[in-house]
Amino acid sequence: MSADIRNEFPPPSMNISFDNTENAFAYKSVKELKRARFLFSSMGYQWVVNAGVRLTPFAMKTGLPVRGLIRDTIFQQFVGGETLEETAVVGDVLQKYGVDVILDYGVEGREGEESFELATEEFIRVISYASTRTNIPFISIKVTALARFSLLQRLHEAPRLRSGIHDNEAEEEEWKRVRERMLRICSVASIKNVGVLVDAEESWIQDPVDRLTIEMMEMFNKDRPIVYNTIQLYRHDRLGFLELSYRIATQKKFVLAVKLVRGAYMQKERSRASHRGVQSPIHANKQSTDADFNAAVTFCIDNLENIACIVASHNEESNLLAAELMEKKGLPFKHPHLHFSQLYGMSDHITFNLAKAGFSVSKYLPFGPLKDVIPYLMRRAQENSSVSGGTGRELALIKKELKRRSGK
């Protein structure tokens, strides 16, 4: 740790309580809190979530009059807006409380060269917009928005070949176009000094995503972190992959930049492994996942001079571990290589209390047309209904804050 950074950002004394609801919900009105209470209460009923997940996409496709209901409830809770302009309003509110934004253009599942080009141009537009704002240090992208899923799977199955393709000239050219799209995105991001967070994908297409992201890191992370890979620690091989990535970065002399998450495809991964009769890539239990995640946090902070790390977690213990390690090592809370992040609409008690304590923290803020972000919203509903019996912690904190404001 260089002395100039220590002197510029002296570490304050840490004082964090994730039970402080006054800090957590200061940006929300009573009306907004009551809406959130209703939403999280509903998500506590598995049958409600199951029905919603099945019926909502159908209702949107067939034109049933549910748009207003969705927009006023789950969309408003978890999405910044349908346009960048709408999202800017949310970003301005968050900025008042010291919270940054990670912009995510939330369109999923579209394929075809025209769609890939449109997504590339939209990512570049979002980067240009982010560069004009003081509180948008990062944007998020998905390689599956730029490349055909089956192409990535074919590449993954031949990871030792330079191109991943034996003799299919058309697919060779297709992969070159994918790489060129990524290059365009990262080039603009480097010029505009906006970080690009490359999302993790399913394990059976992850290898080409990793290789492409590391290639971009080698090109653009020479002096500062621009391109970030996402490490899913619910996979039992990812802690080792993090350590391998660091050795590669050290050897090739670039800053390793990573976003640490637990993971997003657990049921799909386990089901596929079971169907194929192979070992699941996912840890057998939550304890093992937590242990690897915390080990990854420790590894990154132990090497913070050469690793830029985003702790993207809703787990209180993991966030507290990172904060305590920074204090223990005497490192500045606003260290340029450490950032925290939680999804918009969730874990405000972590986000806003970390910000209040002086750490760099963001809300991951998706935006896009309502019909296009439905897959994202359905995942949020399922996630909230399956974690810790639904939404117990979120709901309890919202109720606590409403009670505090009523003076009862």
C-alpha cells in the first residue's frame, strides 16, 4: 500500500450496524416503505411467487392489462426505470446518501447478429452516459448479449484450442465478431474511464467468457482497473480460478479486477448435472459457499495493491468481514480498489450503512423497457422467496423502520 494513498484517504474509525434502519431507509418515504412491505410480504408466499412467475410473462405477451400493476409494484422496487432518463432520477436520490450506481441494461434472451449489434451500441451509449455522471463508476454487461449461446457452449467444450473451433470457418468468423464487439465496448470504457463488469454465465459456457474477459483485462487494465470478471463462489472451482487469475495478471503485468458474487444459477446447474450424471459444479452446502466467498474476500484484500475487488453480496457477515479487514490493515475505506454493491431494492440495511461508515458502495441498477426486464424481475421474485424462508430479514427491517417513524 503506497504512502500517498494512505495519506490522502486516512482510515476512519469503523462504526457499522446493519440493524440501523434509520440510515437504511432514509431515502424512502412512508408510502414507499409500505409498498415494499406489501411486496416482500407477498413474496413470502411461495404459491404467490410461483403463480406470478408463470403468469406474468404470459400476461405481458398476450396484452392483458397488467402493465400498470407490474410497474407500480415489483418493477418500481427492483428497476431504475424504462429509460436512462428515468433511471437518472433514482441515481440522483441515491447520490444524496453517498451511494453510487452500477448501470445494467436489462435486456436478456435475444439472439441474432442484429440484436447483438444493437446491444453493443446500447452498452456504448450507457458507458457514454455514465461518464457524464459523478456517481456511476461502472456498467454491467453480459457476453450472452453479444454472442450466440450455442456458440459459447461450443467454445467451452474445446477450451484448449485457440479459437475453440476445429474447422467451421463461419463460426470462426462469428467469434471474431463477438471479440470485436467486446473490444469496441472496452475501448470506449477505457477512454471514458468507466468500469465494465462482465457478468458470469452458466458453467457450461463460462470458459470463453473468462478467456475473453482476461484478454480484455490484459489490454485495458495495465494502469487501472477497467474490465472486471465476475467470480461465482458457489462453484467449488472458483476460488482456485481466482488465484490462477491473479498469477496470470502478475505474470502479464495487469491489474486483476473481479466482482465477487455467490452465484445465480444454482437450481439450473444442479439439475443439469443430475440429468447428465456428473458432479455438480456447485458446492454441496451453503457453509462451503460462504467459506469460499469469505476466503476470496480475504485473498483480494490481502493483495489489494494489485487486485481491484467489488464485494457484491447480500450476506452481512461477508460485508462486515471486508470492512473489518480494511480497518485491521489500516487501509482507507475509500480505497480505489475496493467497492461494495447490492441489488437495487434489496439489502438497503447493508448498502446505506456501509456508505454512512465511509465505504464506496453502489446499487446495481437495471433499466429497460418493462417487457424486456421481466426475466430479471422473475429471478428477483424467486430469489426472495427461496432465501431464508422468503424475505424475513428484509421484511422485519422495513416493519422496524415503519414502527420507528410512527413513534410506537
